[in-house]
Amino acid sequence: MRQSLIIGFLIIIISIIGFVYLKTWQKRTKVENFLKEENKEYKPQRDGIKKELIKNITKPKIITKSDEIQNQKNITYLKPQRTFKTKYKIISKPYIVKTHRNNKKHIFIQDEKFNIYFIDETGKLVWKRPFKEKIITEIFEIDYLKNGKRQYLFSTSKFLYLIDYNGNRVGNFPYELNTLQIPEFLNVIDYSKNKNYRIALTSKEGNIFLFDKYLKILQGWNPKSFGSPLVEKLIHMRVSKKDYLCIAKRSGEIYLIKRNGKIYDNFPLKLNKSIKGFMPIKNKNKEDSTLAILTEDNILYQHDLNGKQKLEMKPLISNEEANLIMIKDEFNLDNYLLFKKVKNNVIILNKKNEIIINKKINSNNNINIKLYDDFLFIQNKTSKNLSIFLKTKLTHTIRSDSFFSFIYNKKKTLTLLNTSEDTLEFYVI
């Protein structure tokens, strides 16, 4: 009898211990599952605007999706390290600007309802503002007030805007544009690096308006009309203490113009063929400084600032059906590459006419290429791939068929910013 009581008592004790352990295990499992799911962080916006969703992934991950892309079984895709969500689909590229806060980079993007987002390089929202129009030009950073702080200049089809770090309007901006001033290109020129800026608006018709920083139109530029579309924005070079304003017409003429709007001797150059690429390259003197010109028949010319021809080069690829395109280096402004697609091959040549990449790629000519220092980006919108090369070596591939930009820091690390519907993706390369 006594033995039975002892056995019964032990069974009760064991049951209680088991029950307590089970409840503790269940509770711990729930907490662990909750922590696993808790990867979303909400950050408040300024001015009482609704919170935006920011997803932060602490470690970069590489994933392979061999079964998701037809005929591309061996592609390994880099996964974004963090993302930023907008309310609507993104319609702009990520515009990269410097700030006066430790020279750190920030990002502007715009969604399809024209809201503008200002985001720091970690993916944190600084502010969001409603807007009425689409940004149609680059965004330029200037120190308008000469106080060491940066403001941001850009244009829509109706107004020229200047805003500060907090999104507030500056000076006499916005400036209302008339129908002749709707810009295809915008540029900011600082002749003497003294912050007495000149603002150059170039219309689709080939009219150039040049304003001072207070929006007064300068003599000789109201407008300076070239009668037909231009290849590029108005580009400034200072060589041997002289200022040259460089202009290329798509119809085949090259101009070098003085600050007062008068044309330099020996110009315009008349090539009698259409121009599709133009790049001034600065050197110590005007004989060594050149104007690189790519014409419709895929011939590369170089002229010095006296108008003298220094080079006429037929690139190595002679296939007449292939269209040669000039790719400018967005980091080193004196460098460029030449790109050509021949059948299913993408061919990249340097400016010495040497083939540096010859890559087979399946695409319906839907290719986008960017060059940034030693990094080359080849985006195939047909297969939704963005291939990243360091010099000539393929290093990474991401999923991409939309806008992308990049942040490059002093340590030569690169953050790629890719847009996908309503998401801005951050990749550290």
C-alpha cells in the first residue's frame, strides 16, 4: 500500500514537471517565431506625414534561382541588403546628391502621383512632399546662399525649382517657364568657382537660355537659338584661363561659344552628317583639349579647340546594321566607352578602339549601359538582368529592368540603387 502511494505521488510530480516544461517550451517557441517575423521597422516622417515602411536586412545574401528564369540556370543573383517602400510606383531614377551634413549622399525619388521622397544612404526617410509635376531634368546641388549649405535645383515642364535640405523653397524660386523655355537639358555653370552660378536651360528646339543665379537672363542668351535639337546640354570647359561653352547640333554642327554668346574663330565645324555622341575632353591647353564626336555612320572624330581635326577613327566593328553608342563615364568626365550590339553579342570598346568586353546576350536591343569609374553596368531589360563588371570581370548580377543609380564613396565601395515597382533596393557591391 505504501509503495503504491509513493509510485502515485511520483507520477503526479512527473506530470506537473512535464506540464510546466511544455508550457515554457510553447511560450519560448512563440517568442522565437515572433522575433523571426519581426523584420519590419516603422520610422516617423517629418511634419506629421504617415509612416513609411523600411525593411532592413542586416547581412547581404546571395540567392540562386535557377528555376525561375528560362535558359539562365546558372545565374546567381545578389539579394538587396535593405529596401525602402514608396506609396505608389516609382517613376524616376534615384537622383544622388551630396548634403552639407558631413558630405553624405542622399537620394531623391518620385512616384507616379508625383510625391517626392528624400532619403539618406541608409534607407531612412528624411521627408516626403506632395508635388504637382514630374521632374524632367537632372538635380543639381549648389550653395546658393554661399553659407556652406547645399540646395537642389531641378525643372519640371512648367517651373524651375530650388529647394533646401528640408524641402523648402529658396530665393525667388520657383521660376515659371514660358513655352520656349521647357527644358530638354539643364546645367549649372560656375565659371570661377565663386558660387556666382549660371543656369543653362536648353529646349528641344535648340534654344539656350542662360540665367544668373537671381534668374536674370544674360545678354546674348535670350535665347541663343540654334534652330534644331542639340545632342547634349551646354557644357563648360575652362582651358588656359579661357571659358569655352561647347554645343553639338544633332544635324552635324559643333560650336564653341564665349561667355557673351559670341562664337570662337574656326567654328562652327560642319561635318555634313548627323551627330549622336559628343564629349569635350579637357587638357592643359587648347591644342591638347579635344572634342570627341560620334557620327551616324559610326565614325569617331576628335577636333582640338582651334577646330583642327586630330582623329578620324572607324571602330573595329564594321557591321553596318549595328548602332554604335557613346557611353560617358559618370565618375571620370574625361573618359568614355563605345558600345555596339552585333546580333546576340554586346561589344564594348575603350576609346583606344580596343575590345574590352564581348558578351553573348539574348535581347531585343533593350540594353542599357552605364560606366562609373572601374564599374560597368549592362542591363538587359528583356531578361531583367543587371550585370556588374569591375573593369572587365563580371562580379555580380541582380534582377533589374527599371531605373538604377549608384553611390560611390571614398573607400571605393559602391552602393547600387535599383527601383522595382514601389520599392527602392540597396545593394552594397
